Amino acid sequence: MTGPEGDGPKVVMVAAYADNRVIGRDGDMPWHLPEDLKHFRETTRGHTVVMGRVTYEGIGHPLPYRTNVVVTRRPGWSAEGVLVADSLEAALRIGAEVYAETGADIVIGGGTQVYEAAMRYATHQVLTEVHRSPEGDAHYPAFDPAEWRETRREDRDGFSWVWWERTTAPDPIA
């Protein structure tokens, strides 16, 4: 992955969401797709993954072979093996610093509030469209397809992987 004009990191939203935009229920995913979990690992490996505290706690450990940045408003919160940011913007700045040193892009890994806040900065999306409509309490934000171009699609049994590129300029990482 390289930045939108090659001058900085890509900001890539990576998510699996259902037809009704559900991404989670009670801190867990409402489906089990081992092939998609492998796809997530391969897509994010070697990059900086930004996630919210609740998402991190649902996983329970840092994701290996990635820089993990957890966004939380809880003062003093920490976990071994992760960097902590008090805002999405602070997390993106950490990701930009890692990019300057390593070339690792920034991957947004959830949850709902982090996805919503990050959409304006996103240059790409790698989405798994899960062809179900489960109940849930966490959702992937809607986005304007006029601002995005689908570049690739792979249909699987019960889901599709879809790659998107932004066609309009994202907000810069400040």
C-alpha cells in the first residue's frame, strides 16, 4: 500500500459488515467466517492498526505483526504491546510517524465510533459484505458511493470482498 499521491500513508478502512450494516453484537461479530479472518490478517499484516478500546478488549490482545494503536478517552488506560491515543487524530498522527519510519500504512479496524470518525480521512476501503441481516448494536457507517470507486470484487459463498478507492480528496492528517 502507498499513500494517495505517494506522499503519505493510505488510510484504509477494513471491516466486515452485513447487508443491514451491522458489524457487531454484544462486543462480538454475529458470524464466524474463518476465510474472512484470514483475509483480515493478510490485509493488515505489517501495517498500523487503529481501533477503539472496546474493539481491542473484545480481541483481548495486540494483533501480531502490526503496530497496534488503541483510541480511548479513559485517562490512564494502557495495555502491554499497544500504543494509546486519546483521539482518532492522535492515533492517525502516530500512524503517520510509523509510516515515515517504516512505510506501513494506517488500517482502521473499528468499532463504530472509530469508523465514523475515520471515514473523512480514508483513502481506501477493503470491505467484506456479509450477505445476512443479523441483529446488532454496532454498525459500519454509510458512505457516499459518488465519492468512491469500486476497484475489485471477489464473490465468495455468503459474502463478497470489495475494494474501494476514494475519488475525492480525503481530509489530511493534521
